[in-house]
Amino acid sequence: MSLPNMSRTVKNFSIPVKLFKVTTTIVQHKPVENYVESSIKCVVQPAQKEKLNKDKVDWSLRYIQVHSIDQILIDDEIEYKGVRYKAFEDGDYSEYGYYENIMEEQK
């Protein structure tokens, strides 16, 4: 029995957001982070409190849950409704055709 491919469902409910992928280079023997901007489509919803690691959460910030067919890595950022969010936790559901991230508001 094969697993269901949920990528079509994710695509049907996706909206465009800006993705900022982190790249690290070494400049004068020190790591420097740069962001490469692109556009991806994803489903954005409020993060479910049960999915948050309560030991890592800053309750003064907002958290969102993102589903995408494009992989978003920890520390990558998206811009959603004018607010930047950083990938905080991830889930690999690629066998089902998508990825999931919990993202933390950046102030």
C-alpha cells in the first residue's frame, strides 16, 4: 500500500509568500549569514499550541504553521502579511508530498 500524495491539496490552498534562504559564508575567518530571496507558495495557519515545544516558546511572539511542497530549513525565513517569521521546528512529510514548519515571529 502506498502513502497518499497530499501535494495537490497543499497546492490548492497555497498562497505566495517571500522566502529568505540562509546561506553562510566565511569572511575574514568569521561566518556571515546572507539571505537569498525567492517566492514560494505555502499554506499558512496559526500554530497549534499542542505542536509547540513549550520549553522553547517565547509567549510574547506569534507562531505560525506552514505547509509547503518546497522544503524550508531551520533558520530560513518567510514574510507573511508584512511580518517576518523564522523556521523554528520542522517536519519532513516528503513521503506524503509536503513539508511542515513551525515558524516564530521576528521582531
